[in-house]
Amino acid sequence: MDKRIYLCLAHMSGKEQGFIKEAFDTNWVVPLGPNVNAFEDELKHFVGQDKEVVALSAGTAAIHLGLIQLGVGAGDEVICQSFTFCASANPVAYQGAKPVFIDSEEDTWNMDPVLLEEAIKDRIAKTGKKPKAILPVHLYGMPARIDEICAIAAKYEIPVLEDAAEALGSEFKGQKCGTFGTFGVLSFNGNKMITTSGGGALIVPDESTKKQTMFYATQAREPFPHYQHEKIGYNYRMSNICAGIGRGQMTVLDEHIAHHRHVHALYENAFEGVDGITLKSNPDDRFNANYWLSTILIDPVKTGTTYDEVRCKLDEQGIETRPLWKPMHLQPVYATNPCYVNGVSERLFNMGLCIPAGPWVTDEDVVYIVEQIKGCCKK
């Protein structure tokens, strides 16, 4: 195949340029303006649950501002999912706090509620205080067992900061991911469900929290004619230009989600009955993943090959794949952090690949990708 098939390339609606041109024509090229306001309103309408949304420079910035508003500071502990990208945990360290890592369960590959409660009890016993927050992730767009996580959080009166960076449009029991916790996080990085080139958003509970988030995101400037600062602030607001891209992207968001689910359904059908290749799918009808990336596990015993051999061979055939996230508790930077593990995420990391699912992936591409993967199997 001449062309290269990428995991999830950005796909423009064609309307982005109009919003960007409007921003230039009206000289709104700063981190505020009509596009920012409109993008936030559109996101608010999309996620529902009477939430408010603040557009920011990155999903990482959104996590950081959520932690700040939950009072996370030096010496605190925050319970984090181990099986995720580092941006889920790094903002905890920004605050001088310590991430405490929780392994995954098999159903969704996300934070294990049983280990979560064990960890809370153990941290209280060992430190004399509760963790300050719980930070679950909806990995690859698969909703976590968020009802159980939130029930445990409520039992111990610990707030939930929900990382839905990969899960825009995913639902649990019909409710959008990112709206279950006190705060929710979205990402619009270049390879996400929609993009603003770079960017993210914090889903917040009400208008007053939205104003407070905007205050912290604009250098915590107090309402004086001169520059007055009584708290530490950050330069985290989304620009009106990037928000213009976001507005154009919102016009194709439903289409993108439908396409990712369509591609996943094609994979599901194609891999049915293939011994040793397992595609990750919704555990039951409570879960409705956006399938941001489709993911497979490759059993080396049954297939006679490893995930890395498959990755290298697919790369030679013009197909981009990616290993599953290396768990945070195995990362050198977090080697000394407390962790509560059951072996699930480590096993997944040693067996799994993300395969192309984005809006540029065609039905013919899926046939080719599956053929190449099956061709790697030696048994």
C-alpha cells in the first residue's frame, strides 16, 4: 500500500477557516473572544448535566486547575490510575503532591474499584489522612466503572477529578464521561476525537466555579485597574484562534464518534474467531465507548508472535500502531511512589497494540490492516 495509515489523524470539517478568518478580521487573536465563548457553550450543550465548561490550553492544564481548586498541595496524596498517559499524573507533582497509583480491572482496563478502596484504607492507616482527590481515567475512550468509583469516593468524602481526555462522547448509562466527578477533563490535542490543534477544557459544576477557573487560568489577576495578584495564577486560557478550530470541529463531532464506532465494529467482525487476537469492546450495555483508538491484545502463545513483532511488521507495511500505555508505576520517574497493583496493566502493556481508528481510516483500510495482522500470526 502506497499511503500510510495513521492511528488518528486530524480531520477538518471545512468550516474552521471561516471561524479563524472571523477572528483575524475582528482582531480577536487573544485568549478570549467570541469563538472561545461559543466553543464553551457548544461543549456545555454536548456534555449536558447542567455543567459549565472552560476552554484551556491543554488537557494537562485542565487537570492542574482541577487539582488546585480541590485544594491539592504539598504533602498531599492523590489517587491516580496507573494505566494511562503521564499527563494524568504529572500535574499532581506540579502541586508538590504525591500520586498514588492504582492498577486496572479487566472489564474496562481502568481504575480497579476494589484496589481503590483498599488503597484509601491503607493510605489513611499509613499517613493518618485521606487522599485529597481521586483521578480515574476513561482510557482509549472506554468508560471506567465510574459509578463504583464515585460511590467509594462519596463513602470516604474524597472528590473525583475525572480524566475524560480520550473519552469525548463516551457514555456510561447514557451519561457523558467527564460529568460524573466534581471536575472533568477534555483534550483537543491533534489526535483526539476533535482537535483545536492544542487545547483542552475543564468541565466544572457551576457558574461560580467557571469564573474561579477562568481567574486561575488568566494569571489570577484581581479586579483592579493595575495588576494585582493575591494568588498564584497560570497562563492557561485557550486562544480565540484555537477555539475557532474547535467550533468548526464541533460540527463533525457526532460524525467522528460514529465513524470510530463503525471502524471498531468492522474490526470486531473481522477478528471474530481469530484465536489469540482479542479486540477490546464494551463490557456490557451500560458502556458506550467512543473507541478513540481500537485496541487489541496479542497472545504470544496462541499466535506465535509478540505485540512488538506485529508492531514492527505493520510499520513496514505502512500501518501506524502504538503499544498500550506503559503503566505509571513502572515509569522510572515514579519508581518510588506508592502503588497498589494486581498485574493487569503490566500484562496488558506486554500484549497490547492500538490500531488505526480515526476519521481517515476507510473500510478498505480496515480490511488491509486485519489481513496484515493475521499474516503476522505464525500459528
